[in-house]
Amino acid sequence: MPGRDPIGIILTAAILFLFWIVLSGYLDWVHITMGLISSLVIVFLTEACYSVFNGKIIYFVVF
């Protein structure tokens, strides 16, 4: 399936997770687990919005 490289996907998930931790303000296992799951779900869902066409990334929304 065409899409982004794995490093970009991992970097996006890590940035979202760090953003979650900063905004939540709690470092207990429940909030960390919810943040990790939320970050991975968002990356998985938005990965479908990327399409590679002639080496360029085109962004589109699937409804």
C-alpha cells in the first residue's frame, strides 16, 4: 500500500504521544496507556489520507 515511510509514521505517533503527555499532565499508567492508544489510532486513521502520486504526497480526506 503506498503511503509514507515507517520513520515518518513513528515520528508522527511519537509527537502526538508527547503532546498528549504534556497536555494531560498526569504520568500514571492509565493516562500513558490512553495516550499511546490514541496516538496510534490517530496515525492509523490518518494514514489512509495519504496517497503517493508521481513521488509527491497528495492529501485527501476519505468520507
